[in-house]
Amino acid sequence: MKKEDLPQDPSALVGVTRDLCYVKDANGKYTTDLSIGWDVKKQALDNAWNDINERINEAALQVKYGKMSPVFYFMEKKLMDLTLLSGYTGFWKLTIKRHFKPSVFKSLSDTKLTAYAKAFDISAEELKNFNG
Amino acid sequence: MDKLILPYKHLQTAHCENGVGAGLLRHHGLNFMTEPLMFGLGSGIFYIHIPILMVNGGPAISYRSMPGWIFSRASKLLDVKVNRRKFSSEKEATDYLNKQIGLGNPVGCQVGVYNLPYFPPEYRFHFNAHNLVVYGKENGNYLISDPVMETATTLTEEELLKVRFAKGPLAPKGQVYYPENVKPVSKEQIQKAIYKSIHRSAFDMLNIPGAICGVDGIKYTAKQIRNWREKLGPRKAGLYLGQIVRMQEEIGTGGGGFRFLYAAFLEQASNYINNEELLKISDEFTKAGDLWRASAVNMGRIYKGRLNEQKDFEESANMLDEISEIERAAFKALRKIKA
């Protein structure tokens, strides 16, 4: 890639940092230059976020209709999966799956609720009271 | 320890591990060290497409070798010992870090990016193999040199602890590392390291058995792409292509899935070993990088929804096949480079 071809399309990086890229200068030697973004990858990232947000909205609906517990919603909201949530809480994956059931969730001890709240970086109240 | 600022020079690089490694070695007097040299000597260039495994709901593809390997391999070739420590206790991890800074050692830290406050929110995923340098403490905050940032930054004690103890795949477990007893490196040592590292990269890309690594891995991805539209439907297939582009072009790659970075390494290496052939091979990697970028543009048209026919997927796949052949020839040429 030639230096003059390095894209400068505004992206989420603006105001935070710029992306260092390896480009060829006028003499055909490698040098570095900074880019504020490239539409092609911005669109890929935007699409990924649209997909994530759809999943989060879907999870909220499932909580609202009593199909899933808030644990499931916040797992999606914090971009986690069972492996990650298990890592943060120390609970087995199967245990967490059980806690996805609203009926089981209602009877969770304060200790367990606090462990989830800590993993999600929210208060136990917020976790308990989320209703979609 | 209220105020302690070590004379570490912030170094912005494309890739975090190169940046921390090169920055630390330069701090210890190895001023010849550059990001391309670190990447090349560490045999960072790679390709792997792991079947079945999913990352963020998409294919698991990497354009570089395992996290941690670049710095380890490069240091070993230069006869530099790297001290690495992981911890089970947060307190121990904090004490150890403070102690090293107190001893005048800037240290590399492995961290998760999900809770890195200075990263743009759109970039914060649960990715745990990010690297930064801690080089001091001031007003209760740690002084941080994060290679992807333009300038140095800071983290509170709590923030640093949180990212050092991120959980999940590749959990950092508070890992810190720093080079020890760094001795001057001679030109002969660098030359020897160059030969060894390019042969290792050639081996990694050409000779690892199985069809998912190296130049064969690129073809494997091409084959998958041809099936995605039928198998997953246009929307999901588009998301998968987006994931490829993100892994390939996202911040930290230097563009073109690290291929430009490797071309820059070969250019620098040709000076060290006085070998014009390496310049020609460098041009081949530039060509490969340009084609990777062109394939990203093509995939972009698909996931932007402008094109979404089977023939558009075929076209992307064909480009990957072409890249695979260019890289195969280039690595075969590298294999033949002899002292």
C-alpha cells in the first residue's frame, strides 16, 4: 500500500487514537503513517455491533416474557458467553444455565446474586429488578 | 511509592506485542530494535483458521502466531532472557508489579481490553491478549504506555488490577514480563537471528501438517467462503466475512493482515544481511498485503449489502486462493535464503 492510498475515513478511533499502518513512501521504502479509519472495517465493526444489539434486545424480550432470567440478559449485554461468565463467577456452566430459568433465579441466595452482580459490574438490586 | 517515573520512551506501534517487546528492549539499550524487526525475528507472521471454534459468533481466524510467542522467540534468538510471572492472588500481583517498578524495571503486562477505559467503547470486546507497559506511578495512578495509543496514558490501581485479572479464554492471570540482564547484541547475532527467524516462518507457513495452518489454511478459508452463502444464508454469511475483515484489518495489524509489517521486516533484514533477494521477496509480501486489502474491499461490498450473489462470494474466495499461491512462492523463496 502506498502512503497516499492510506484511507482516512472517520471511525470510532477519532478523538482517541490513530491506527499505525505500514505504507510505502515515494521512494518505495517502507515507512509508517497514521490513519483515522477505513470505511471497509468500520462497516464490519458496525455490523458486528448491530448483531450484538439485536441479541441484547432479544434477550430483554425473553426476560420480559418470563422465559429467561436477568442473568441471561446481562450475559448478552456484557458480551459474555457461558465460558466467560463461568470464569468471572466461578460457577459451573451448567449451574449458570440453570440460573437462566426465572424460577431458579428467584430463589438465588444473596451471595450468588452478588457474584453475578460483580461479574456484570452492576448492583445486586439492578440485577434482581431487571424485568426486560 | 507516591511518585516514580521511569525513563521509558512511549513507542506507538501497529501491534501491541511488538510494541511492548521492542519498547522494553530499546529501554535496555538495544536501540536497533524496531517493530518490524521484533515481528520478523519473533516469526509473527502466520495464518490459521480453526474449524468449529467460534469467536464472537464468527470464524476463528488469526494472521499471526500465538500471543506471547513473538517476544519470546525474538528474545531467545538475541540471547535475551525474559522473566515472566503469573499470579493467583491479586495482592501478590500488585506487590510484584510495584516492586519491579521500584527496582527501575518497566514491565510488560498482559491485559483484557473489555475494561480498558481509554479504548473506544466500540473496540471493547473480551479479548485478553492485549499488552501494555507500566513504567511508573504518580498520584496513585499507574503510568501506562499502550503501544496502540498515540501518547502515554494512565490507569488507576483498581482499573489496572481489573484488566490484569480479566477472565475467560487467554486469561492474563496478572501476567507481567520484562527482559533481564540485557547484553549488547552484535551485528552477527542479528544476522544469524534473521536467517533462523525467516526459516522458522517458512516452516510455519509451509510445513505444519494439516490443512488449516499457513498457506493451506488460506485455501481452507476460501473453500469455506464458497459454502457460506448456501449454508448460513446471506445475512450470516455477510457477518462472517465481516469478522474476517476485522481480524485482518483491525487496529494492531499494520494493514493487510500483518503482511505489510512482514514486508517492512524483510526490507530491514536485507540491509543487515546484504541480500538483494530479500527485497524482491519483500515486494511479494507487499503484493500479498495489497491483495488482502482488495479482498477486504470485495467482502465489504457484500456485507454492506451492495452485492450478495454466490458469484461475489466466489470472487472473494478466488482472491484468497491467489494470495495463498503468492505467499507459498514467497515462503519457498525465503526457505532458500542461506548465509
